[in-house]
Amino acid sequence: MSDITYSTKIKLIVAQNCALSGCHVAGAQQPDLSDYNKLNSNVSRVNERAVVGKTMPPSSPLNSCDIEALKAWIDGGAPNN
């Protein structure tokens, strides 16, 4: 999964599932995941909740493809690529 990049895959996963109005954005629930720096500073929490525990998003876990992509990106050091 070396083709998993923040700019082409992870940013979209987070925007569609986490950094939504009323959820993980400025002025809403913590942590704010609306950009790379904010996501990166909370990457262990994201890993715990979305990848390992599968408790986020609260409506239902991410689909298996998105979980695997997020896991691969985090395991690869969560680069800003």
C-alpha cells in the first residue's frame, strides 16, 4: 500500500468521515482533524479509535478499505505526502 498518501487518500477519508461540520473541526468536538498538522498531532488517538477499536465514526466503523489505508499510512509514519 505504498501508494497511500495523505493528499490523495487519507485527507479524503478524514474529510468524509471525521472532519465534518459539527464533528472533528474547529469549534466542535475535540480533536480537530481538519488539516494535516492537527491530524498528525492526534494520529495515535485516531489509530486507537478508528483503526484498532473501530469506534469512530460513531455511526459505524470505517469500511475495511479505509481502515487498511489509514493503518498503512499510520504504520508508514503518517507522512505529509
